[in-house]
Amino acid sequence: MDFVMKQALGGATKDMGKMLGGDEEKEKDPDAAKKEEERQEALRQQEEERKAKHTRMEAEREKVRQTIRDKYGLKKKEEKEAEEKAAMEQACEGSLTRPKKAIPRGCGDDDEEDEESILDTVLKFLPGPLQDMFKK
């Protein structure tokens, strides 16, 4: 790799270290630590300002959301989930089985009515004597 870089630079490898940031003799600045500390403090302050700005913006957005919820009678997602959970717990209280809402449609007690209607539908297509035989 050094060979490729040396050829690319045309043999000027003396300055390569300085260009890449290594082997560079740094001049010791007596105020370097102080400047770095000031720079870090400025970055910290900017970050705090940015966070405060985003907090204010989010508060404004939440106000707008709340006005829309009030206007159209909507509820927050958390409120809906809490109400549904409370309703499920209230319905299940003292019950050993799962609530009827959790039973998929088509399963359970309602099937008997569906089967009767299916049987009636089939009987309509049978000839008269067979209908009488099945009705008994």
C-alpha cells in the first residue's frame, strides 16, 4: 500500500505524514487547552439549546394534537388501550374462561343457528317427500 501511495504522490512521502495527520510536530499552544475547553462548552451549550427548541416544538405540536382530539372527540392511543384493557378485565373478573370477544367468529354457540339455517337451505332444494322425511 505504501508503494501505491508513494507512486501516487510522485515520491513526496516526506509530506505524506503531515497530510494524513500523523507524525506532525504540533506546536504547543499555551492556550490550546483553554480553547478546547471553550469549544467543548460551546458545543454543550448548542446541544442544550437544540434540545430545548425541540422540546418547545413538541409541546406546541401536542397542543395542536389535543385541540384536534377535542374538536373531533378522539382519544389518545394510550387512553384507548387502557380503556379496552379495563373493559376486558372487568368482563373477565371471576370468570375461568376467556372472554367471548376473544372467541373467533364462527366458533362457539352461534354455530348452531348457522347450521340450522344451512340445513333449511339444503332442505329447500330436496323434493317434497324427502323434505317431509327430514323435517320429522
